[in-house]
Amino acid sequence: QASKLEEVLSAAQNQRTSAHVQIRDLMTQKRDVLKERMDGFQQLYEVGGVQMDRVLIARIDLLRAELDLATSKQERIAILESQLKTRQEFEQRATRRYEDGRDGFEVKLTATADRLEAEIALLREKAKP
């Protein structure tokens, strides 16, 4: 009986480990794809092909994927600091566009709310033991 139970438990552990490895591999692939996308938008921006907002959004997506892969508090804090910096830049751009009449108030307020969310996430991570 004990031997059979040990076999079942071992098999279950192997399945969990295998799933964890597969998930981590997929998350890494996602990060790599998002990095390639951000680099592409950056190149397009440099030749006038897209607006900086596309680059910033792509950077935020990449940072989210990197955060999912982070394994230490220091890594998470560094990524969250980069997210906050990017959100601040996006908020400044949205504020200028609102003041110039190019965007509505909802774009500006959404950018502000997103920046606040980034600040909260950073402070929460720093407060963790």
C-alpha cells in the first residue's frame, strides 16, 4: 500500500514540476516576443513610423512579462521602478495632449490612474519583508 501511495505522490509531483517548467518556458517566450515587439516599435518611432505612445505601451507590456518572471525582491523592485518611470512619461505626454486639445480628459485621467497604480505596486513590493 505504502509503495503504491509513494508512486502516486511521486507521479503527481512530477506532473506539477513539468507543468511549472512548461509555464515558465511559455512566460519566457512571451517576454521575448514582447521585447522584439517593443524593439520594433522603437525602431519605427525613430523613423517617424509610430508615435511614442506605442513604444511606451509596448514597454509596459514587456515590463509586466518581466515582472512575472522575476524571482527576487530586488528584481521586482527594479522592474516596478521602470514601470513607474514609464507610466510617469506616459502621463506627462497625455497631460500635454489634453492641454493641447488633442486628447480628452479620459485619456489624461486614465494615464494618471495607471501611474498611481504603478506607484502603489512599487510601494507594496518595497514594504514586503
